[in-house]
Amino acid sequence: MGTAIVTGASSGIGRSLARRLAARGDAVALLARRQELLESLAKEIEESGGRALAIACDVTDRDAVREAVERAERELGPTTLLVANAGGGNPTDAAQFDSEHFAFMFDLNLMSAVHCIEAVLPGMLERGSGHLVAMSSLAGYRGLPGAAAYSSSKAALTAMLESLRVDLRGRGIDVTVLAPGFVRTKPKKKKRRKPFQLELEDATARMARAIEQRKRYYAFPKSLLALIWLAWILPPSIYDRLMSRVGGKVPRMGAPGPRSPRDGT
Ligand SMILES: NC(=O)c1ccc[n+]([C@@H]2O[C@H](COP(=O)([O-])OP(=O)(O)OC[C@H]3O[C@@H](n4cnc5c(N)ncnc54)[C@H](OP(=O)(O)O)[C@@H]3O)[C@@H](O)[C@H]2O)c1
């Protein structure tokens, strides 16, 4: 087992996946902005006999990511696995179309992964081995209503990884895109579940298996995936009619975040 870098490890999917990678024997570098949450996870992993390093880092900041990866590799060893999971999304209001909102979402969901890959890939190429994993979303398959920025940023992330996968063929580096549907990452507030929603531990157990098996692409759950495939073969006029009827009722896919940097965090 080697060194895994997991971004967005302070909460939700990233936190759970980092625990699973540590349990299989990887030394894990935990990246996110909330230091105390990272420290508490690192402590928990160390107490169960694993190795972990908490590194507070804003993944939209290229230099900060480079420094974080350098530190992780110095203290834990060369990166064998990158899980670029940090991300999130908030609804796009078409009536208040705002480029800052889009720039923010692309920085968070696309450029963050680009920064991480830029930092780990030269070493992987030199060693002729490594595994790049990114957290996309089923929301990247189609432009969902109210999700212009989120859907397009996840579609871009998937396409970027797909191109890389082909370009890196034969160089010893595997590429995996994870594309979950709805995952419940916070304790239940409302009784109403999102369609085909998975519980966090079930979802991350599936993702950890897909990583282990070095799958190229893992989109799930299959039931929601089937509906999305169906949406692909619908003529656009029918898609538009159906989607505008459900419109604002389509639940947001992915983690909530501010609309733009002006909104805080
Ligand atoms: N939950 C779902 O239904 C679902 C479905 C499909 C895809 N996804 C994707 O899964 C990933 C994880 O989401 P989640 O559901 O687990 O939500 P979450 O609990 O809100 O996790 C988001 C993680 O990203 C980190 N993050 C956000 N902005 C960051 C930044 N600028 N720099 C560094 N870290 C940052 C957060 O840490 P800090 O706040 O501490 O920085 C947090 O650890 C996201 O990419 C999301 O789009 C989620």
C-alpha cells in the first residue's frame, strides 16, 4: 500500500473514503480547509493503527495545493493514489446569470482537480505508476434544471479525466471517474429522501471497491443511471418539457456551497 492524497477529507464522502483507504493500509494525506476536522480524523486513523497527515489547504489555490502535496510526499512518501473529491454546488438562477458564480464553481469542481493532478502527475510519470481518481457526479451527464454551473463543471471534470485516461495509456497510470447520484452526507433533517438516494457508508463502500478494482468509470446507482440514459435518447423537445415541469423540484446533486466567493466560506 502507498500514499493516498484525499481532498475534501474534512466531511462527507471524502472523510469516509479517507477512513476506508487508511483501513486498507494506505498512509493518507487529508486536505481541506477546516483544520480541526482534519486533525480529528487524523487522530482517529492514527489511534486505529494507520498513518494520516492533516493539511489545511484551499484546493482552488494552485500554490497551496503544490505545497500541500510536497509536504505530504516528504512526510508520507510518493503519492500512489490521488482522490480529487473536494467540490460542491449550489443552484444557478438563470434570471440572475452571473459569471462569478460560474468561475467559482469551475474553480471548485474542475480547477481544484487540475491543481492536484498537476502536483502529483510528474512524480507518477517518473515512477511509471499511480492512480488518479476524481469525484464527478451523475449531474454531469445532462444539463439539469437549476444546475447550469454545477452540471457543466462536473461534465468538464469527467471529460478532462477521460482525455487524460487515454493520453496516459501505457504509462502505468490508471484513471478513475466516480459519478455518484444522490448521497446522504448529513444527518436526516427532512423525512423526504432524494430519488434513489444512497446512505454515505454504502456509497463510499462502493466507491472504495471501484478504486480498488481500478475501474475506469463508476457511475451509480444503476437505477438513477438508467433514467439518465433514458433522458439521453429522448428528443430535446420532450426533455425540455419534462424537465421544465419538474424544474425547481429537481433536488440539487452534490454538496452545497456558496454561489460565488462573495457569499462567504
Ligand atoms: N452528496 C452527494 O449527493 C454528491 C453527489 C454527487 C457528487 N458529489 C460530489 O462529492 C464531493 C464531496 O461532496 P460531499 O457530498 O461529501 O459534501 P461535503 O460534505 O460538503 O464535502 C465537501 C468537501 O469539499 C471540501 N472543500 C470545499 N471547498 C474546498 C476548498 N476550496 N478547498 C478545499 N476543500 C474544499 C470541504 O472541506 P472544507 O469545507 O473543510 O474545505 C469538504 O470536505 C463533491 O465533489 C460533490 O460534488 C456529491
